[in-house]
Amino acid sequence: MEIINAINLEKTYYTEGLETRAVRDVSLTISRGEFVAIIGPSGSGKSTLLHILGFIDPNTGGEYFFEGKNVNDYSDDEKAFIRNKRIGFVFQSFNLLARTSVLENVKLPLLYSDVPEKQWDERAKKAIDAVGLTHRLLHEPSELSGGEKQRVAIARALIREPEIIFADEPTGNLDSASGKSIMEILQKLNEEKNHTIVLITHETYTAEHAERIISLRDGLVERDSKVEKRNMASEFKK
């Protein structure tokens, strides 16, 4: 079942009379439960496209359908609900609060939710366990490695049990070993929990961990192809 359907999507910025077309005539579909990588060099429009698909920034042309409904037909409250409840975001910068424990960082999205406060700790611990950081529960960000910080960011994205996770260059600030660990976590979330994963990256070897790669250049889709599935779990044990 398609969850995302973009038709001739456009995003144009106007700055001091200058026109910049960041996304041009992009058409794509993403089905529920897919793991898709959007790859391209800096300036190719991939992060702009993620912001459109994640309800962070509106498109200026074309049409975007989420679960079969045009996003323009959603009210502002409905868009906010989708963005905050049904979508989880992981960014290159971890955006963790300093001098705040892993547990408290992961609980942050629940402050503005309708989840009863008595359930917060249980939910947070479940998300932290999913990324293998239970032993770091009360540690602060300054006591964590880069890979551990990104795991906390993923746990925070999971706290509201989203259907889609948008990961924007999640391995960009990490060494290769930590990056592989993060990709393993994302694949497990896709395979075992059926989360739809949309990964933004400029790294080919990172993109190849997905099931499908969409290549962007100058705001245009250059290629959209399936990749051979790899058994990452066994690969990481080598």
C-alpha cells in the first residue's frame, strides 16, 4: 500500500529576486514498510525533498499525496498530528540536551503528546532498549560516543511509535564502524517492526543498505532502482 505519492513535485525559493529550483518535477511513490534511500551530492535537493515529504516545508508545485489524500486537503492541525505522531526524524546533528540523561532526552517528544505521564518512562525505556542503550540510561550526552548519541536520537524518534522514520544523513558525523551500527538498527526497525524508512545520504555504501535507491541531481530524479538485499546482521558480525 502506498503511503507517499509525489507527482511532479517542485520546490522553488526566491531570494532577493533570484529563483532557485531545489526540487524539479520529482515523481515517486513509497509503499508502507519500504526502506528507501535518497542519494545525491550536496545541493541535489535531497534534504529539501525530505522536508516536503515530512511535512516540514510545503511544496510550491506538483502534488503530494499522503495515504491517498492531497496534503493541501489536510488542515494545519492534521499536518501537525502527522508530523509529530506518525513521523519520526533523525538528523545528522544529534540535537540532544546537554546535562540531561539519555532517559530524559528520549522522553522529550512526550511533553507535547496525549500520552499519560505515568507511561513516559516505560515507553522511553522500550525505545532505548530497541537501540541497545539500556546500559546508558542515566548517562548524559557528554559521556556518550558519537554512535551512542545517534542511537539516542533514533530512540527519541521512536518514542511516539511512528510509522515512518526520515533519517537525514544519520551517519554523516560518525566513523565507519558507528555508521554501520546505525544502519543495522535502521534495518532491524524496518524488518522486525515494519517501520517505513526514508534515508537521505550522499554515501553510496550507506544507501546500499536500503532496498531501493532514488538518485537525485540538480533537483531531478536521475535513477530509481531496487538493490539486492544484504544480510547486514551477519555482515556486522564479521
